[in-house]
Amino acid sequence: DVKVTQSSRYLVKRTGEKVFLECVQDMDHENMFWYRQDPGLGLRLIYFSYDVKMKEKGDIPEGYSVSREKKERFSLILESASTNQTSMYLCASSSGGGNIQYFGAGTRLSVL
Amino acid sequence: KQEVTQIPAALSVPEGENLVLNCSFTDSAIYNLQWFRQDPGKGLTSLLLIQSSQREQTSGRLNASLDKSSGRSTLYIAASQPGDSATYLCAVKSTGTASKLTFGTGTRLQVTL
């Protein structure tokens, strides 16, 4: 079974802090994704990566950056957390193009 | 820009009923469409993936259909059970968009005893 693991289920941070969200997958997938999910807005793509050290902006990249130094790990970075970044963050991975995306359990981030 | 809509936003049915969830999309140039299930506070689980060349896919009590020309997909759940209670999301991969998916906002299903 594919496993996508997000390092934290719940996180509370203060405004202005630098925040790291980590995601690890164990299926040697090329593609990895970061989404945020907000009530009434659905899932929105922040960034994705189709190879090590490669990244592409999604629909809402502002205020975020990513890092993919190893194939299995994709990190989302909030350089200076703000209250409007309070959300559920979901990581996913897939092989090739257009294949099934497998999701982690999510990290619920609260920025106070 | 692709837009995906799911109506209704919420649905409550008694156990045992057959039901249909709807998904519509604005751009018919799609590569595939996926249906996901999400339990409260959890991640998404893929249920079915339909390629653009297919009309339907089945898995157990679930059957998903795709009509590209009309921009619609349906997820049929037979003999619903309380364990089916969850939010169901559809997501479209449009052609020429690498691996990006566009998600609907979901239908929250409650199956009552």
C-alpha cells in the first residue's frame, strides 16, 4: 500500500514564525503536491514537484515556498506565517502523469 | 479555466437507499476524472479514476460514469450503509496541465439508520 506521511496532524504557530510542513512518501513517486483545504473553497493547489529539485507553482503559491531535495520528501515552507494561512494542509503523491493521487492524513495548522 | 461543481453540497439518506452524486465541469478537454472520499479531519482516499476514453468504472457498490461532451460525471452508490457517510469529492485533470487536478467542493453524505 502507498503511504504518504505528514509529520504533524496539528500545529499551532504564531504570526511571523517560519513554519515547515513535511511530507514523505514510500512509493518512489515522481510527483508530489501540496494543497490547502478551506470550507467552501475546496482543495487548492499551492505547489507541486515532478522531480527532485523541480517545482511548479500551483494556483495559490503566494506566501509559500517548497523544497524537494530527495525524491521521497516534499516540504512546504511558510516564510512568515500569517493568520490567513490557518488551514488544513494536504500532501499527495502520484506516479507518472494523470495517475491516482495518494493523500496524507493532513496537517491542521492554526496561526495565532 | 476549468471549474468543477458538485451539487448538492449535502445529502442525507436512509440506510439501504441507492443514491447518485453529481459532478459537473466546464471544460470538456479532460484527461481523466477521479472520485475521492474524505472522512472528517482526514485526508482523501481515491475511490475511482475514469480515463477520458472510458464511460464508466466500477468498484464494489460504487459505479462512476463520465459524459465528457456534457461535462458531467456521476457517482452511484448502491445499498448505502452508515459507513458510507463522508464527503465525496470529484477532481478533474485537464489536458495539458501536467498532473494538476481541479477539485469540486464536495458533497457531504450522511446515511442514517
